[in-house]
Amino acid sequence: MWLLLSTDGRNSPAYRSFPEFKAYWKARLATWKAEARAQGVLNPLTVEVADFKSEKSAGQTEIDAEYTAHVVAPGRPEPVATYRVSLRLVRGDDKMWYLEKGTLD
């Protein structure tokens, strides 16, 4: 996911470097696994994106987007966690879109 972040997206209160970014996500996964009681299960979690909305991107270099992220564990009827995310997407020099936010909170 680090490669999907814009330059600004790689600097946040939760991390300021790739090692800190990895530590942030390792802690998030540990929290969700504990809540799902999925310790020892290989890849027990899935993040599902729903209700994605953004402005039209034609000719834009930045757009605002929002979506709902559901953290889902197999065999559980309800998500382990749900987040409503609002963020800015930035078009890179390669014409691909990059996230200005790399956290779920």
C-alpha cells in the first residue's frame, strides 16, 4: 500500500517513514485479529470497500473521494470494524491516482 500513497500521504501523524508505516499496519492488524479472535489463521481478514464516491476525474489533478471500509473475518456475520473514510486522491506524473491518506481510523 505504501506505493499507492502520494508524497503527502507518506507523512502522517501515524507514520513518517516506511518502517513506521509497516508498524502502524502491523498494530492495526493485530487489533483486528484479536477482536475477530483469529490468531494463528493465515490471512484471516479482508478489507472491503463499499459506497465509493468521488467527483468526476476528467482533466483533474486532485479529487476528493469517500468510501466505507469494512474489515471482515471469515465466519463472522458482522464486520470486525467499519470506517467511513474521506480523502483526497492526487494524479501522479504517471497519470495514476495516489492516496493522500494511508490510515483507517
